[in-house]
Amino acid sequence: MQQIKDWNAVLNRVRGELADPELSDEQLDAVPMSLAPVRAEARMGAEGLLPEVQQLKDEQAALGPPPPADAPPEAANIAERRRVSAERLATVEGAIKEAELIVAQTDRLLDEVSALRRIRFTDRLSARSRSPLSVKVWQRAWSAMQAQWVTARTEVSDWWTSKAASPVGWTGQWALPLSVAIAVLLAWPARSRLLRRFGYISVEGEPNYGQRLQAALFTGLIRSFLPSAAALAFYLGVRQGQLLSAGGLEIAWATVQALVFVAFTHAFCWGAFAPNAPSWRLVPLTDAAAMTVSRTVTGLAAVFGLDWIISTLNEQTEVPVELILLEEFVSGLLIAALLFALLRPGIWQVQDGSRWRRHAAVTFARGVLTILVGAIPLTAVLGYVALSRVLATQLVLSAGLVVGLALLRALGDEMIEHALLPGTPLALRVRTTLDMTRDGCEMLAFWLRGLLRLALLVSGLLALPLVWGAGGQDLLAWLERSVFGYPFPSVKISLADLVVALVLFAVLLLGTRLLQRTLDREIFPRTRLDAGVRNSIRAAAGYIGFTIALTLAVATLGIDLSNLAIIAGALSVGVGFGLQNIVGNFVSGIILLVERPVKVGDWIVVGELQGYVKRISVRATEISTFDRASVFIPNSSLIASPVVNRTYADPQGRVVIPLAVAYGCDTQRVRSVLMNVAKLNPEVLDHPPPVVLFRSFGDSSLAFELVVYIPDVNRSMTVTSDLCFAIEEDFRRAGIDFPFPHREVHLQFRQEQIDRLAEALAAIQRRS
């Protein structure tokens, strides 16, 4: 294929460039840019041919194996079709292997580029030049500065003369900048109004963290927008008026960028640390510490901005190495001094004057930072200016990265709390829509916070190598391999497919939950289905939705579902040893939902346990006893053991009240009273009618039973109590006695015991 030849040509050219010892850093940085399209096209080409391979394999499977040599030959058209299919399959598989080989070679070249870049970066950091304290360095730098001053003064004078001699004059050239200045003056009142509206507003009591965070963000944006817009507008006016040359425009653009950077840094520091508004401060610092931190961070931004302007100036002219060395040394000293100011112990005080708790990790981190900051001037004095420059820049950028991630975490936590936790209308709507309890919302908020922290941690780990000098192309190549998959034997792990599968699974589960909520709130109330049928339909919808979500997620990962039969065969061995109970309970749960011998709301008796069925889950059935205790019975026990369902087919039930009357009572009178009590109770049914049974003759009583039927067996205990109260009252009124047990006690004494007892009685009589 011509495309494969083109890819090989690019790879051969890159190999030649990497073998060249004179390869510049710019050319080395361009190598991944030329390899990225080759890798992407080869990967997509290989993946695009996979469906054709599967189609050809299916075609060969449909044709079947060729007949053996001793069998009659097959039809000519079938044999030809088999041959063409086999040849095409071999061609396509060969193309796929060629593309995969291109991808492997590209990855190897990218690894070589990364290794070469690391070697050069290490050599640059370890290279030692003259010490900035050397007299010769200062002499040459001073001479270069004088020459630059003379050159700059001459260029400015020539530029001024040329503009003064221009026929257009200064009026037309400065019309746009002047109009921009007037617009800025007019916009100043709007800035003040926005600060009063969205800044440190009046609230009842102390502002919470969300209000402080919102005020810090808004005040930072408002305070930085106006000076940034003014600087940008002025630059556009100068550029539109053609007041500067190409080199002057580059310097002006670098100055605008530096001013915008300093303005944003100062505004956000002022909003976050709030030196003049302690109640709105995000960090619990004292007023003096907040002012110091705000000014120090602004000073760091100013140093970096000034360094950016000087670097742009140096690019416009030939500058000696000594002058660049001296400039980097001075900027490194300023950065180190400002960082030492931030590491002072006095900064780490809260508003009540107490110190921050000195945890071991905090103390260790502060000590490490102090050593690294101290290494900035030390390495520069020893001649390792490049290393000093990297330490100064990367420490500040790393601190900015940490602060930015912390700000994003706080903002994300505030949004999650506003959306899920109680106290806001939005949280109420979310709870109503998702049909979640308060505990469920708190649990969801917990997991969302965890996912947010995980995402920020991954983002920080990816950004930190870039801050410390790693190549962006190397990181992109690593991400591309992670996202589009690492090939393993018969499996290809793809982060993109994994994310899509997880999102699809979550969305389908959420849709299933919303469907169940719609059934409970919209459909079931408009039907006459009982609670058991509703629970069965709702559970079936949940099982079906989960099965569909899992199947589609597995298919999205690229796993062949036909291989699940092999997995099921392997799992059957495990089921036979340890999972038979779980599978048995699961199957029993499905049987309970389909046959419904036990439904939600039924009153069942299982052995010594009885209560109402509250929920039928995958593994067990939950029963709520009369003591309000929850008992979980495995589903297999409900299938294999006898179960008494008091409310299965008919809610009617029988109430039996045993009672006994004394011998000598009129039994017909007893029967009449009991029948009257039964007929007067409104919850006793007439059909079947109540019955009074004369059961037996007891030792000291006559045994009767009152048998009645009620429409709802769930009220049997209440009806029993009411009947007992009525029976006791009517028996007392009719003179029917409840018997007491009769006992005969026989005492056997010896003669000496009788004599002592007689003497004791005689003594008692004499005393009396």
C-alpha cells in the first residue's frame, strides 16, 4: 500500500534526524509533531480493517471447512468463493500487522526523542558557567548595557523624528488611544457599581465560605478586568495606528501581557486574602500576614512580568551571554527573597494569634521548601545559573498550580453542596427528581467530592511534569497511548472505551431509576394493582435495566459477548463449590417475583417467625415483625420450607377466642351471650357466621371457643382484644363466673410430729 510506504518514509526521515548530532532543540521538538499524524493514521487504519476481518471470518465459518480428500469435491463456485475469501483475509490481516508495526516503531522513536530531550535537559542544568560574582562578568555586562542604552536612545530619536515629519501628524495617530482612555474613564463608575453589587456585600452575621469564595472570585475579576482591558485596548490602538515597528510591537505586546498578568495576580490576591476585610478572608491569616502575602505574591508576578519583557528585548538584539547571566542571577535573587518572605514563621499565624499546628508533614514540607529556595542563589553563585533559573521558576509555578487546584476544589465543593445538601431550592429539586433521601444525597455528595478530588489529583500529576520541564509532546503521546489503548495478548485496554462504558452504564442505571420512580408516582397510583404486583414489576424493571446497562457497557469495551459462554462455564465450577447458595437465593428471588407465593405486604409465618413482607431483594426477603424488627430470610428458605401466608389469596381471616366457665353455669346462657357479643362487633362477618363451640369438660371448668371471621386478618389482634373486653363485661352482667383452679392437698405426718404440733397449740391457748 502507498500509505504504508509514506509512513515508512516519514519514519526513515526521523531516524536520520535523530542520528544527526547537530540536531537543534527546535528540530527535536518538531519530531513528535511529525510522528503524531503517522501514529494516529496507522492506528485508525488498523482499527478500520477489523470489521472486514470479522466479516471475512464469519463468511468462512458459514462456508464451513473444505471437504476431505476422499470426499466428493464441492461446487466450483463455493471453492472459488472460499479461495477469494482466504486471500482477502490474508491481505487484510497483513495490512493490519503492517499498521501495528508502524505504531510500534513510532512509539519507539517517540521514546528515543523523550530520552534525548531528558539528556539535553540534564546536560543544560548541569552545565557550569562563570559565577555571576565574577568581575569580568560584571564588566562585560556593564559594557553591553551601555551599548544597548545608546542603541535604544538612537532608535527612539529616529522614531520620534519620523513620526513628527509624518504628514498625518500625531493627531490622527493618537485618536484611537485617546478614545480608549476616555472609554476607560467612563467605565470606572461601572466598576465601582459591580464591586458594590458582587463584592463584599452586607450579610447577616459572618459570611460563610461559599459567600467568601464568590466574593473573592468576583472582586478579582472586576478589579483585574478594567486595567487589563485598558492595556489591551492601548496596544490595539498603537498597532492600528502603526506607531511602532515590528520589533517595537513585540516588546509592546510582551509589556501588555506582563501588565495583565500582574493585574490579575494582584486582584485575585486582594480578593482572596482581603487585607482590609478580615471577615471575607479565605485563609485565616492575621491582617499583617494577609497584607504581606498579598504584596509578596504581587511582587513575584511583577518580577516574572519584568523578566518576560527583558527576555523579549534580548530577542530583538544581540546580547552577550554575560548580560543574560547577570539578568537571570538578579531575577533569581529577587524570587528567592520573596519566597523566603512567604516562608517566614510569622506568616503562619491565624487571626487569634495562635500558631498553625505544626504537623510533621507541614514542618517537613516547609523545611524542604526552605532548602530549595536557598539553593536558588547558591547554585547561581557556584555557576549553575540554568539550574538556579529552573528552581526559581518551577517552584513558583508549582505553588501556583497547587493554589489553583485548591481553588478549584473549593469551588467544586461549594457547587456540590449547593446542589445536593439541604438548605437550597436546587437541592430540593434534585432530591425530588432523583427520588433520593437526605442520607442518599449526603452519600452522593460524598462520592462526588471524592471524584472531584481524584480528577484534580490526576490533573495536577499530569500538569506537574510540564511545569518542571517535561515535553508537552511526550505527555500527549503518553496520554494518546493511554486513551486509545495498550495492546495486550487478545485484549486491548482503552481508557476512552472504559470512560464511555462507565458513563453509559451510569446513564442507563439513572434512566432505570427514573423509570422506577415514574412507575411508583405516575403509573401505579392510576391502577388497581396491589402492592405485591407493583413491587414485582418495579423489581423486574430494575433487573432488566441493570442487565441492559451491563451488557451495553461490556460491548462498548470491545469484549466479545460470545466469549461469555466460556466465562459462564468457568464460573460454574466456582458455583459448584462456593457460590451455589448465592445463585440459589438469586434464582429463588426471581421465582418469588414471578410466581408471587409471597408478596410485599403479606403476613407470613416461617417457623417461629412471623411478620409482614417488606422487601424482596436478590438474595433475601426482609420481614418486619410485630416488634418492628427486620428479619432477613434467604429466598431459598422461602422456596424449600413450608410458609404460611395469612393474606395470600383472601384477606379474610379467622379469630378463635378460647375461654372457660365454672361448673354450674347455664351453658345455653353462655352460648347466647357469646353469640350476642360476636354479632354486636362491627368487624365480625355474618358470612361465614360466628360459631360457639363447647369443647370439653376440664378439671375445674367448662371449655368453650368463640370462632368468628373478619374481613381483614391484619386486624385480628385488635378484634380479639375488643371481643375479650365485651365478653368479660357481659359475663359479669349475666352472673357467669370464670373458674379458679381447685386443688386437694393431702398432708401426711408422723406420730411425733403430731404430738409436737398438739403441744404447740396447747401452749398458744394457755398464753391466750
